[in-house]
Amino acid sequence: MDQSVGISIVRLAADFDRWDDLLALIRRAFAYMDSVIDPPSSAHRLTPENLRHKARQETAFLAMENGRIVGCVFALERTNDFYVGKLAVEPGIQGRGIGGRLMLAVEDFARRRGKHAIELQTRIELTANHATFARLGFGETERTAHEGYDRPTSITMRKVLP
């Protein structure tokens, strides 16, 4: 049974003006990483202004429940694929399939744009995320290090779209 009934997935509208709400959601969803990942999440550097700029450069989808933003994802179109970032779901309702539905929205959009793959990065320490993305059809393609680190800090994962 779909536990995300009552949640709609919508493309971010051009007249969207709830940047503070969106930023608060991302920060809540990423907060658990604070004591887990090094270097710290880029979510700490987000502001309403640079989120607005990000939305002008990328395509964003929102998960909405009764007018409340409960999830989001951003997708940057590249030459051969889309890069997916800032996938966030309200912590209290994670596990209901909302993140999967947001990723399906990106996949459908990528196909309509003629792309055959989507790619993302997840931190080395977030093993549950690795497993989740693997279940969604992603495979690891490389490990990279943030500037100043002599060890891998991120895993790049890619999904070829059928």
C-alpha cells in the first residue's frame, strides 16, 4: 500500500515564494548528518537567496501535503544526464515513499528531456543512503574527495533510465 497517499509531487512554480519554508525543510532533513559526515553538509551554506538562484538554474520538485512542503529535490540538466541534489523529506514522515516519488518525478522529467541517466552523490558515511539509492536502481561509479581531504568523502552513483 502506498503510504504517501495525500502527498502530491509538483514542479516548483516560477512564482514560488516560500524560500524560508523550503530552506527550513532541507535543514531539518539534513540535520542528522551533522555528527556523522566530514566535511559538513553544504546545506549549512544555503540561504533563501541562493536557493532561489539554484531554482533558476535547476528544475525542482516539491512534495506537498495539505499545503505544507514535506519534500524536495533539485535536478541540474547537463549534456548527457541530470545531476540530482538536495533530496530532502521531512524527518517525521520519512520511509513513506516520498523520496522515491520525488526521484521518479526527476526520472520522468529527464526522459522527457531526452536524457538517459541521472546521477547523484552521497557521502561515504551515509551507508543507509547508499542502500536506498541502490534499491532505486543506482550503482556506484566513483569515489571522490572534497578539497583538502586525502580520503574519499563522496560516492557518485548513476542510474541508467530504461
